[in-house]
Amino acid sequence: MSELLDMGVVDLSDGVDRGDFSYAEIMAASLDRIEATNSEINAIVSLRERDVLMTEAENATSLPKVSKLHGLPIAIKDLMETQGLRTTYGSPIYRDVVPAADAVGTKHIRNSGMIIIGKTNTPEFGLGSHSYNPVHGVTRNPYNLAKTAGGSSGGAAAALAARMIPVADGSDMMGSLRNPAAWCNVYGMRPTIGLVPDGSTGDMYLSQLATLGPMARSIEDLAILLDVMSQSASDATFLNAIEKPANSCRIGWLGDWNGRYQIEGDILSVCRSGLQVLEDQGHTVEPVQLDFDPEKLWMSWVRLRNVAMAAKMKVEYENPDMRDLLKPEMIYEIESGLALSGQEISDALAARTDWFKYLEKMYQAHDVIALPSAQVMPFEAELDWPKSINGQQMLTYHNWMEIVVPASLIGLPALNVPAGFSSTGLPVGVQLMGPRGADAKLLQLGKAYHDATLWPQKRLPDLI
């Protein structure tokens, strides 16, 4: 493997500045890696022509350098529009759509000087934490090609783990930046809601469930991409923030919420061993019990997600030809949302408010709450979703992902950090969840953790 593929953003940027190598050499190494491994993993889709990309990389040298990401390759998640490059959302409805303009998130990345080489695979319309769809097929886990890479940013996480690209964008409604990052031994961060603009239209207040965010193999790279995606001011960047050591933190370990979350195998013990690293650095980690009904939380989430999906997919659902092409899980979301009464939606909103107020009090005693990033290990890639955990039946297609809801429901920042590997040799991640606006604090904590563990650098996929 070319040593360029394992370098971080700063080393790549500085190396070009020194003349050690060129943007073209970085691009060639990335494209060679994709050629060698993507046929098995299927992380990158709609890949642009090599000759065109090499020309753009060669030209990057003569263009003004606007960021440390300048001239580096990236593939954009296939839920975000890219001007002149097919954006399918993983749906046969949009199989051949080529947008005339970039989405806001794409535009910010393009303006950083990065070269967009293609797209990263995702489940159809981002539904479910398993990246498969009828347009591009299934994305497989670089650590075990028989297993899923997660989703909905599964292509992004797999491409990072396989060293196809140095950083990746993603989005997170129900763990889509955390779950695949956990399963691919990389970092994924769901920022505080509203930190990263996405240009979405329609309601801005009722539904605040989804956000764009970064993925990377180091906290430094994560901070650099978050600065670009959030358009941070130059004097208050996240990259500057992580140069400061994290203050001593009080971390509450939620674990399986006193048995409420079914969690598979040795996930809990691996996560707890990861948190021991933070204890060794002087932070306090202690079990925390939450006196809040998890059923109330789940009710609120399911209903508000139903409403959001029904509103978002109105055009497709009302067109019979399009409706016939929607996956069953989307039909379930839309029809459930349309069937809700005003009182049911009001109850869901009230429960969300109760959860927000409850956690405000909890964060007076704890700076961070920690829990696993996923309830199961990566499952067989041929499955659509796990039907049970530890013998307990899952009631819906997303019931097995319930553990990501505490952050998603009220727009909290949550950072997945690699915790280690299970007894079966697969990656495990733990999510660090802070109060709104604690993004810099989470990154500081993650930076010290990364420096002590270096999991993405120490344990590479076998196929590399």
C-alpha cells in the first residue's frame, strides 16, 4: 500500500507544500486503491473517469490553496446532490438523475479545494443502517467482506477504512455517522443540530432529527472537515480547539440502560475497556442510571421520524409510478406518518421536550454520557436488517438501532470513537454524547483518546 494512503490531511497538505509528492501522486494512489479493492467492497459508486481526475489533480497545484483539504480526493455521500455527477439516493426513481447544482454541503466541500471523485454508497433514501440498494448493490465491510459496513454512511466508512479517501462526509438521522464508523474502525461525528448548514427547505422546527457531519481516521482530520462543513470562523476553528487538552471530564456510562437495550456479544465489555483509556487519562467514568422511561423516548422518535419522512417523500408517494418503486420501509414510514393524529404528534413533541429537560439536569452532574454506538456486531451483508437481538424480536426495521436515539431526538452532538475489537475480530465503537454546543469538548476528549489508542492506524483491514 502506498504510504500516502495512510497519511492524515495535515501531512498530505504539508508534504505537497514541501515538494515531497504532488496532488497527482495522491490522486493516483487513491484511484489505484479503489481499482484494487472497490469491486469487493463497493464503497465508491458513480466514479468519475481517471484521466479527468488526474488532470484536475495536476491543475490543483496552480490554483490558490484555500484550505488544508485543497487538492485531496473525496467522494460525496449519494444522498447529497453533486453538480454534473449522478445522484441516485440509492433509488431506482432517481437512477439516472444528474443534478444541475451542488447541494449546500457539497458546495462547501468543493469550495475547500477538494476534488470530488465520485459518490459513496448508501441505503435507499438513507433508510436503515445497512448500505444496500437496487441501483448500486451492497457495500461490504473491509474487515470482513461477508458483513455489512453499516449505514446510511456505510460507503463513506468503508472507503475510509480501506484507505480509498482521506476523509468523508456523511449524514446522521438515526446513527448514520456513528454506526458505520463503529463497524469500520473510524471516527464519525454527529454535530449539534444546526451547526452544519444543509440548505434543507420546509419546516425547521418540528423536525430537527437529521444533520450532516464528518468522518475520518483521526480526530485532527475530523476537525478539519468539520470546520469546512460548518463554515467555522477562522479565529474559532475546531482544529484550533483540539490543540488544547481536554479538561477533566465526568463521564456517565449508560451501557445498556439497565437492560433496556438488548446488546449483542461482548460489545459492552469492549466499550468499557475503551473508556478505561479515558480513566487512565484522569477522567472519571462511572455508571449512570437514568430515571426516564425509554418507551416514552422511542414513542417520540418513531412518531416524529414518521412525520418527517411523510413530509419529505410526499411527491414520490403521491405518484403511483414512483410509489411502486419505494422500498417497504419507506412506505411504512410515510403511511405511519400520514395516519398520526394531531394529539399523537403533540404527545411526541411533549415527550421530546421532557427528554431535553431531563438531560439538561443530567449534564449538571456529567459532562458526557457514553454508550455503545451499535447494539449488534456487523451482520451478514445479505440480510436486510436483524430481526432479533439475544432472542428478543425487533418490532420494526430500525428497532435494533434504538441506542442512537437519545442523541438524535434532541439534536445533541455525539462522537463515535473506535473502542477496539470483539472476540470475533470485528470493530466496536462507543459514542460520547454531550449537551448541545459541546462539539469542541467532545473533539478535545476524542483527540486525547485517539493519541493514546490509534485504532484506525494500528488495526488495518486484512485486504489492505
